[in-house]
Amino acid sequence: MGLIKDRLAGLSISIAGPKGGVGKSFVSANLACTIAKSGDGNVQVYDTAGNDGTLHHYLRASVPSETLEKTSVPGLKISSADLSRQRKKQIKKIVNQGNDIKVVDLPSKLLSGGSEMSLAVDLPILLTTPEYSSIELCYKFLRELFTENVREIVGENSIISIGMKEELLSTQTDPITTACRVQEKLAKERPILADKLAEHLFEKKIGMILNMARGNSDTTIAENFGRVCRLYYGYEIIPLGCIFYDEKVTTSVQERKIFSEEYSSSETSATFLEILDAIKEIDIKGRIAVQMEMDTS
């Protein structure tokens, strides 16, 4: 247990969804609660949806402020973070918030800071439902994530030539195709730099949770999605779990009860434990950093 606790210490996780209504706040709240109750460490959970946030409903808590406040769950605190202003400062504040485990419930809108936060945390998790529209928007989110990743590299690394920066930022071609072309050019001139660029762009690990599944056939969606993403984006999509539709979820919200406490013996609560176990198994290489260190040799 000690080794696992050390590995999870300071771990930052984001929960992103392609649209509203996929269950982000429910999953964020109950994953945070499950981690806190497991004894793996203290947990901070953040609502970034502003006035539209519903995270506190799932934790039987009051509307969160920007100050960390205790919940009724031992070892679990809740706070809000406004990503619409001073976004980078807010993100840095959350990620660097001590050795507690951080779970961040991201905004539903793709361009509301979700991609920047997903790049900043150790483990971004993409939550979706089986519907075609949700899956399609997941691809859009990953494309935006990739594009934002390119912007960060260009903005933070003066060692990349101006010509290559302009090529990377070009809106005239597909960003993934362009990045591959630039990486190939660098491989001829600066092989060490090319390797680091490829690592930063194409080796990111992203967890995936399927919510509100209706049948066993839905359980293969994450695996199939992962194969496509690995092929076209270079991202390693790791299936973390499949949460089946459960009417008790609605009941727990209406009755202002914490699902994982009220229905601790349910299949859904068991799935959250399985998701936590799956997270523990992930080898997050060097704890994904926002800034890529380029070798100038």
C-alpha cells in the first residue's frame, strides 16, 4: 500500500466530456470519494463549470468557493476554479497544490480551458456515453487537445526554428499531418530534439471511461476508439472502466445522497473501485509536464 500511496501522491486527474449530460460531475465526485475512502491519500476535487457547476450536488456539499472546504467524506475537500479568467494561473495552482490527489471536473465546452487543463494534469480522462454523437465529439476534443499541445510547444521552445513554428501553427493543413512532417525534418537535423518532440506530441496517455452503457456490446467502444486514436493521433487511450446505466444514480441525486456511500455494494460502486485499480496500474512516464525540456545538444 505504501508504494501505491507514493505513486498516487500529488497525482492530478481531469475528467473531460465531449458535451453536457454525459455524467462528468457524477463520475468526478464518486471517483474522488472512492479514492478518499480507499486510504490511498487525501483528495481535492475541483468544479470548473462556474455558476453552472453541479459537482457539489453529488457530494452533499454546499456551493464551493475558491477555497478548499471539507466535505462529509473524510479526506475529501472541494473547491471551485474559474478557468474563464487567469486560466494558466488557475491551472498551475491546482496542479501544484501539494501532495493531495487532485480530481478536476472540467467544463463541457471544448474551448473553455478543457484542453489546456488536460495537458497540464498527469492523467487526463475522457468520459463518454455510447451514443454516436458523443463518440464523434470525443474525436473533436482530442483534435483540439493535439492542436493545443502544438501551440504550447511552439510558444515555449525557442530552439525550434521560426519556419518550423510557422509550419506547425499553419491552419491550412491537418495539424497531425503537419506535426509528423516537421518531426521528420527535425529527425534529419536534430535527432534528439525530434525524439523529444515526438514524445511530447504522440506519447500522451489518456484514460477513457464509458458511462451509461446499456449492454455488453458497449464495453468494446473504448478499445475500438483507442485503436483509432493511436493510429491517427499517437495517443494511448487506456480503457479504465464501463459504468452501466443505473436508476439509483438519479435517486441518489434527488435525495441528496452520495452514491458510493449510499449504494456501496452496487455494481456501479464496484466499477469505481475497478477504475481506481486501473489508474494505479498506469505508468505515467515522468508525470506529464506542461513544459517540454528540449536538449540543445
